[in-house]
Amino acid sequence: MSKRFVVIMAGGRGERFWPQSRLHRPKHLLPIVGDKPMLTQTVERLDGFVPPENIFIITNREQREAVLSVCPSVPAENVVSEPVGRDTAAAVGLAMVLVRGRDPDASLAMLPADHVIRDRDGFQTVLETAFSAAEREPVLVTIGISPTEPATGYGYIHRGDEAMEIDGRSVYRVRAFVEKPNLETAKRYLDSGDYFWNAGMFVWTAASIARALEEHTPGLYQGLEEIRDGLDGGRELDAVLEEVFPGLDKISIDYAVMEKAENVMTVESEFDWDDVGSWPAVARHFEPDERGNTLRGAVRVTGGEDNIVISDSDHLVAVCGADDLIVVHTGDATLVCPKDKAQDIKKLVKELGDDPRWQSLM
Amino acid sequence: MSKRFVVIMAGGRGERFWPQSRLHRPKHLLPIVGDKPMLTQTVERLDGFVPPENIFIITNREQREAVLSVCPSVPAENVVSEPVGRDTAAAVGLAMVLVRGRDPDASLAMLPADHVIRDRDGFQTVLETAFSAAEREPVLVTIGISPTEPATGYGYIHRGDEAMEIDGRSVYRVRAFVEKPNLETAKRYLDSGDYFWNAGMFVWTAASIARALEEHTPGLYQGLEEIRDGLDGGRELDAVLEEVFPGLDKISIDYAVMEKAENVMTVESEFDWDDVGSWPAVARHFEPDERGNTLRGAVRVTGGEDNIVISDSDHLVAVCGADDLIVVHTGDATLVCPKDKAQDIKKLVKELGDDPRWQSLM
């Protein structure tokens, strides 16, 4: 059997979790949900599925030291820094080059670093099916999450006919990837049973994804060949990336490949999954008090409901008579934001980053 | 001319300004509005009207040191500590005893420590009229503030006929003190021109207020005589107060005397006045930004209106997409409260005071 690898994409900036998350300490390096950083949980979720030396982590220079410290089991040479962010297609391509360097016949999974999945066994079972499918036929496999509610915050995968059955589990052709729907459409998706949430988790052989990149995004592929040639010629990875990466197209793997390719499949999965993309999403993972308040640390709410209040020190945060607020206190910055405005936190952080007075808080 | 004194009542706890105000650092010791503590401003407002040795400050033991430090011009022996709070009637009685000890024929004004009055000349002019009235006839004079809006947060003085004219200014009989009205009633009061705001500022001779206390609250008066006898017998003030004060009736001067006495007059005044009883009231004294936000210190509001945001250090407080909030950050505690719930801050502070974890924040 050819070698299996897992490549974790850990390059996010996590603006949506400011002020807890910072440029050097984004969401995947924080224990946003659970007792360990999200990335550590992601690595530990692979325990028994692939050996640590078959795990790559693609991050950036600012975060590399922190990634190494929260993932002590992963060999340091497997933690790779992109010199600049070039979106997911470039990261997928880099992963392909790295994995092929280890084993030309390898298969690999691409996983986000910062999602919540508690059902490790269920997750590994689905991953096993996805690898089997990708190794059996030259297809691009995406993991489809069975929706549990008509969520409007996720993209969906519209499945087609069953193409394979592996270990009693169906692998479907993908009819289309669809954008985040409105509530009415999301309800229709949920009722039909033909739509899965797109979790951004992919499995393929290095050969399959190389072929797909070459076909659908030849400019990027040429850059990837330059990286491979550089490594084959004995050059240092960092030096090659420094030279080639900035010139790569900045495009997501979804736009570059998945939405164009004909040979895309999806494996249905039932494990719990949440990308916890915002403070309100975090609250779903904690037991609220009897008035719906999610409280962490030195906090107190009097006469208010459904707030998320977090203090990461012994500094008291007291909320009086307010409902549906996010209040997050850290050593040097405090955020106050209504839950229904959480999507604006990114904009706030951008504004702060543009202001010389507050750049130290990025 | 008999001697004139001013007695400033500086015993408040200022719960409504938590977390900036604390038990040992209440509102009158803070520069809530202006650059100096409110008490300092109150003392300086008397500059040229009475000499500093004729100013008494009645405070409590916890605050006495701080009072001395923010009022360096007032002689230390004039800063008197109540061993326990016994409301304003006891404070008025104590003031009477102290002032009579200096001059049996003296007159005195009782003033709150923490109000905002910018028009010092206008204030002193009215005070002069009030003293003249109180010295001309044995009456209890209260200063009536001409209302500028139909405020529902103040008690009102319903004036009767003109009783005297002094320096061209009318002194009216008081028909009644009335409780805080609803908005409709407040509008009627404003339109009638017969109602003034009750600012809790009184002027009388020591003899007049002694007689009134003896008549309307004889139990309290007996305690005051014990204090006088103790002082006449050469005992230390603190020791006498320690013995007598806890036994005094706890009642306001309004209930104990003003609402019962027949000989109450009011002087109309036009100087600016605000008791700034809450965070929303503070905001009236600062220039808001173009979206109505009152901002002090290291704060930033994005996409929100009419907030009050205060940070007393270089800790950034960022408000994102919220309207009409009070957010106050201090070194060890942060408050978040909708402006229309500001009256509940007192309750919050009481709850915190009852919780061993947070007593250090009182």
C-alpha cells in the first residue's frame, strides 16, 4: 500500500477571534474550544491513523515557532512556512510537492487546523473511506458533512449518484459546489438529503491532484514544478519558496480546481463538525448558565441574557442589564460587540491594524 | 455681620460610577467631569465667598485622607469623619453643632460635594441672596434650580408667593417638595414656571436649623445636644461621634425637616447645575464624536452610535457595532451596561460586594 499523508493548513490569521487571537497567535493556536489549541487537537485526532512523520503542517513564518511548540510530536522538518499567503490552491500544490518528495505514489488528505470534531473514531472511519476511494480511482474526494440544521454560514456540496461503496459507506459523485444559501434555500437543502456541508477537507493521491492542478491552473502548476526542481536540485525549501511563492496565483482550491474538475467525489460523514468561525459559534460548545450566558473566567452578568463574556485574567468583567453581547477581555484589549454584529469584528481589526496606535494589538 | 460657613457633605459611596468609583474613591474624589475631583471643584467654587477656615467637610473615615489631599486649602480640623453614615439629617445636625461651636450666631450653607456648576459667579450671587434671606428672617432657605428640561430624575420644589426681594432677586415661600415626576407631570411643571429642581442645597442660621431639628426630630436633636455637651466638656470630637452617632436616627433632612417645616423659602437661580448622577449624565458634559459617541482614553468605536466608552489606561477598549452602551475599563474591572440600565449598576455593585471574590473591587 502506498503511503498516506495528512497535510494540515494552519495559515489563518483568526481576526474574528480578536482580541484573544492575534497575528502571531491565531485561532488554531488557541484553545478556543477545548483545553488544547485547536491545531493540537487536530494533530491528536490523527493519532493511530497516520504516524507523526506523515503529518505536514503548512503555516507561515510568524507562527512557525508557536506551531512547533503546540505540536511536539510532528517533526520540525514537516512544519513548513509559506513566505507569503497565496490562498489554498498554492498550499495544496505545495503539499503535493512535499508529499511526492517523500513518495511519488503517496495519497494525502488536506485538513483545516482549527475545526471542532469530537468524534475521533467517526472522523478516522470517514477519512479511511476517503483515502480508499482516492486510491481506488483517480478522483478528487471531498468530505461532506451531513447537515444537522439549515445553516446559512457554510457552502454546500450537492451530491449526485453513488459512484462507489466502500466498507458499506457510499461515495457519491459531486453535482456542484454551491455558495452559502439563504435560510429558505438552506431548509430545502436540509430536507432534500442531497446536500452536505463543505468542510474544506479533501483527499486525493499526489498524482491525481498534480494532474488536476496542471489541467485547471497551469500557471500555478508551473510554479510548483519550479519548487520541485529546486528541491530536486538540492536547494533549501525556504529559499525556493522565498523565490517562487510570491509569484503564485492567489486563488482558493475550490475556485481553482474543485468547481471545475469532472472527477470530484464526496464521502458522506456523520461525525460532529463545527468550524467555529466566530465568537457566537464558540458559545455553542459551552454549557450556558440558566439565563443563556456563556461565561469564562472572572466574569459576572447581572440581569442579562444570552451574552458571551470572557476574561482571560483575574480582571473582572461585569455585564449589567445587557443581552446578546460578546465581551472579551485580554491583558491589553477588550472587545464589546453584539452577537449579531460578530461578522464586523474582522473589519474592526483591519481598522486597528491601519492605525499606528493599535498595531501592537494585532 | 455674623460669620458665614459652608458645610460640604462628602459622604457618598458613588456606586453608580463603579468601576471608576470605589468605596474609598467615590464620585466626589474623582474628576468625573472636569480636570479636578468634584469635591475640589466644589471648594474652589467658594473662593472669595467664604475663607477656607469657614469651610467644613463632613466625610467618613475611609475617605478622610483622600479628602484632605484633594482639598489642601481646607484646615484639617474642618474635615470631620462620621463614624457611620446616618443620612443627611444627622449630617446637618452635626454641621450645626460644629458651626455653633465657632460662632453661636453663625449662618451656614449645606452643599453636596459632587455636583457640576460652571457658573461660579452666578452660584455665589444666589448663595449671597440665600444667606441674606436666612439672616433677615428665621427661615430655612433652599436653592431652587430653574429647570431647563422636563427632567424626571430630580425632585421638584413647588414655589408659592414671593416673600422677600433681595438685591432684585425673589425669595419665595415653598408650597411643597414633590417627588420625581413622570414625564407628563415634569412637562407641566416646566411649563408652569412654578417648579424648581431640588438640588439639596440649603442655607440657614445655626439657630434656625437647631430650632427646626428640635421641633421636627427631637430624638435626633437630643443626640446632637450630647455631641455638643461632649465637645463643651473638652472631649475629642471623634470619640464623641463614635459614642453618639451610631444611635442617631437615619433619615434625610428632606423627610425629617424640610417637608414638615412651615418656614421654608426658596431662592430661584439660573446658574448651570447638574448632579451628574450616572454615567449617561456624565456624557452630557463631553463633546461627542460625529456619531454621538463619548470617548475618553484608549478607546475605539466602529459602526456604533451614542456609546459612552472610557478606558483609564492604555488598555484598548474597542466597541464594534453596538449602540447606547456604557463601557468603562479600569485596571482591575470593566463594566458593560446599556445606558437605559444605568440605574441597575448600584444593584450590580451590591451583588459584587456580597461576593467574597469581588470585595476587593469595592
